[in-house]
Amino acid sequence: MNRKRGDLLYQCYRALTYTFSPLIRLHLQWRRFRGLEHGRRWPERLGRPSAPRPPGPLLWFHAVSLGEGTAAIPVIKRCVEERPDLNVLMTTTTVSAFEVLKNLLPAGVIYQFAPVDLPTAVDAFLGYWKPNGIILVESELWPNLIIRASQSGIMLALINARISVKSLKLWASPIVAPLITLMLSKFTLIVPLSMSQGVNFQLLQAPPYIISFSADLKYSVAVCECDSANEVPQCVQDLRVEFGCRMVWMASSIHKGEEKVILGVHRKVVQVHPNIVTIIVPRHPQHCHDIALSLKNEGQNVALRSHHDKLTPETTIYLVDTLGELRHFYRLTPIAVVGGSFLPALAGHNISEAAAAGCAILTGPHVGHFTHMVSAMKLQNPLAVLQVSGEANLVSALSELLSDHNILEARRSAAKQAVRALSTGVVSRVWNLLASHVIGEVSCSY
């Protein structure tokens, strides 16, 4: 009965997406006009390729955006090393991911924008690329893609799998649950990023025999990136010289509205430590210009990264409005306050990059998607992450770290050791699962 309801819901979904295809195409054009789609390559979102399909078996990795795409990089590199006979296709949906990931992928990996979940776009994409296996990252569950791939005999896997609290509530509702259960039944392998996420997939009636556990791939990405010290750009190394002996702390992945908290903290801290520099890295670079304008109107001396502004003795705020440099900036600061966590509507951000770089980690109370990461690091070492309740608590915690070198170094060491312990063997476990459940079958079927 549940299977029939799932099939019926999918037919309704497919009919609706087909009916509204013209509107969705117009929406893509509107996004292109606003710079949210690639100016030249946006037709790829409709399944129109911009690269030739090489002969031989092909494995398709798909992630929605930069964070998820970065998490897939170590697995893709392992695939290229272990199975050079396989062609690898990588797709994402956002321009920001494209601009960064195109420089991180191994040579020979084909990079395209993913098709929107329209019947015509998905069918065109699958018909052209003919993937033998599809590896989805985190929570990319799109009905047309998954059902059509399964109907075409394509193996499906979901790695670093997670479901947000909001999605779980929606997907478990009586109306949607049969369709979700139908989609999950099409997978050969699901690898949740934590035990609690594995439970979520079981609550949605994913077959227990397809669920295999690993840890979050982001731990390994953070450690690998930090170990690549030779990749730090010279311009970032020059900033270290500019900072000199000045105290530095950084607020990263700051969302609109959170800058009020961070700037409030800065104003209080700078009264006690007048030589301090606060680095602010907004989640969206365009947000930087609003912050810079507001601060300059107040008479503040602000340096903007994209303008290549030099720090002067009067500069106390450095705004980073570039993409792909966050991991480098973590190496310039002993303290990282990770945003996306100070307002109730937000759901946290990845803290492992800052931890791997040896920063003392502070975050707000609303960590949402990254609750598992905060908990796991605290379990490794209670000093690894400090959660604060708000602005006043953050001022107090920062003041302690800036005033007591021993406490600062203890937290820095705890964070670094915790993320390194958690990263051990993650990529190997995920790769071995893919090799046995998906890639081995791909080789046999080709």
C-alpha cells in the first residue's frame, strides 16, 4: 500500500514539474540575470552539456554547493588514484561552488552544473552522460533524478548523508513520507555522517541493510587542507607580516544580522585591547560591502580584502569579501568565532576547518546541522569547542582568551587534536564502502 502511494506521489510530482517547466526555465533566466547562475554555462542546468562524454564507464558525483562539494573532493581523489579506468563527472548547482571547486578537482575530472529536477532536464542529462553510478552528497534527494536513474539501472549511493530537523519533520509527514521511502529504497548504499543521522534515515524507512556508518568527511577535508601549507597564497602570507605583533581574532561565516553581535563585541574588546584586529568573513561576500559602508559612515578605519587595502596602525577591522580563502585566513588567527549560530533561524557552520588550523573555537548556541560535529569534538576534548549564549558571553570568553595565553593555547591544542582524531580513516571507510557496494558493481556491469 505504501509503495503504491509512493508511486502515485511520484507520478503527481513528475506531472507537476513537467507542467511548470516553462516557469522554472524563466526562473533560471531570472537567476542568471541576478548573477546566481553562470553567465555562459547556465544551459547545463537544463541538461545541455558543454563537454564531450569520454568512452568507458563513468561515475557521477553530485553536491549542491561549496561545503558539500569540498567534502566529496578526498573521495574523488581516491577514486582517481585507485580506479584510473573510470571517468569521473562532478556537478554542483551554485556559481560559488564552481569558482572554487574547479581549481581543487584532480586533472581529468569533468565538471558540469547539475540539471534542475525537471523531467526533460534530467532525462537529457542521463541520456547524454550515461553514468554507471551516481554518488550524491549529504541530502540531495530529488525525485525525478533518483527514480529515473533507478529505472535506467544506474547504481545510487548517498555519502556524508544527513537530514536537517526541518526536513525530517516534513519528510516524515503522512503526505510526503511514502515518496521519501520510495526514493530511499532505490539506493544501494547510504553512509550517514553520524549515528544519529543513521537513525533519521531508518525513521524514514530506508532499508537497514543499505545503511553503513562512517564519520563526517569534512573532518578529513579540514585536516588535508591544513596539511597543504605550501598552498597558502603569498598575498595571505603577506598579511601575517602586516598583522605583526597585533592581537587578532576572526568571525567567520557571518550571516546578515549577526554582524551586529560581532561589531558589538569588537567595540567592547577594542577598548581593552586597542591594538587588536578583528577579521570578519561574511557568509555571502556581497554582505561585506554593506558592513563596510556602515562602518565607514561611523568613521571606522576598515580594510577590504577585494580592494587589497593595506593595514595601518589605525585599522581595527579587516573585511574579507572573496571566495575560497577562508581556510587560509584560519591560519592567520589564534581565535575563530564561527557564525551562522547567533540567530535562532540559523543552523551553524563547519567548525572543523578552524580546528584543523589550530584555532580556539567559539560558536553561538544555534549550531543546527553541525550539532553532531560540536558534540563529537567536545567528546574528544571538552576544551575543543566553546559555545556561548550571546554577545555578553562572547565578550567574556574572548577577553579571557586574549588575556590568558595558557588558556588560549590549551583550547587551540584541544581543537586541533580533536579534529585530527575524528578524521582518522574516514575517507578510507567511505571509499571502501563505495568500492564494494557501487564501484565494483559498475565495473562488472560495464
